[in-house]
Amino acid sequence: MGFGSYDESEQQQQTTDDDDDVEAVNVHQNDHDGQMSFESDVSTDELVSQLGEMRDDDGDDE
């Protein structure tokens, strides 16, 4: 066989024994219910203003 060619019968007979070892991923394994809080010296109005400026800056890039 040359480089890049293959035997079709070998491709059809391939089996993978690794399928038995595969475990499903539980995406909810580390879910946490709770609260998060933080303190800031910046007012809500200032934060909203900063967000608006960031959005305006993103619009300039397009």
C-alpha cells in the first residue's frame, strides 16, 4: 500500500475497546446554591455609565 491509501476491509472491521472505559460527565456534580455579594464604593449610576462607554467602544471596532 502506498502512503495515504488504506484497506477498506480493515476500516470496516475496526472496533474500539475504549468505549467501555468512557464515563459520562456530570455537569451538575459541582452545582452550588447560595448567594454572592460584594461591596463597592462606585454607585450604580457610575457603573451603568461605564458599561455604556464600553459598549460604545466596542461599536467603534466594527
